Amino acid sequence: MPKPYPQEFRDDVVRVARDREPGVTVEQIAKDFGVHPMTLFKWLRQAEIEEGAKPGASRVESAELREARKRIKLLEQENEVLRRATAYLSQANLPGKGSTRS
């Protein structure tokens, strides 16, 4: 997987793409900076989301959501361990065959 471009580089390319002269295409700008045109379109769309011009999750919100999902997964795993431990311990406390206790 290729290394992600630094955020400063992305911001500069987006600024240039937004301030481009009439007749200059996004594809030309992407080629000049050595990025794929679809990558630049994605950066432009994300910049609009960050500024609130378009609906969607910002980078911060996406990171928070990712962290929340990790935490939920961990908690679900912990709950499963506790469920299994409870079932095991409840079986261990039952009187077995041949027990003289009542």
C-alpha cells in the first residue's frame, strides 16, 4: 500500500485546484503534482465536507467513529468472556453424581 501523502501537501494541492485558472482541468493539476485525478477529486470532496459545504463525516468524526467501533468490539469480546466464565462457574458449582450432600 502506498504511503499516504502528508496533510500539508494535500492542502496545497486542493488550494491550487480550487484557485485554478479557467480552462485548467483538475486532471492537469493532478498530473502536475503526481497524484491520480480520482485522488485529487476525493481530496476536494473531503475539503468541502471539512468546511461544512457538503454533508458527511469529517476526518475527526471518522477517527472518533473508528475508535468507538474498536472500543465496542473490545467490550463485546469482554462480555463474551464473562458470559462463558459465568456458564463455566455455574456448572462447576452444581452438585455432581454420587454427591452425598443434599
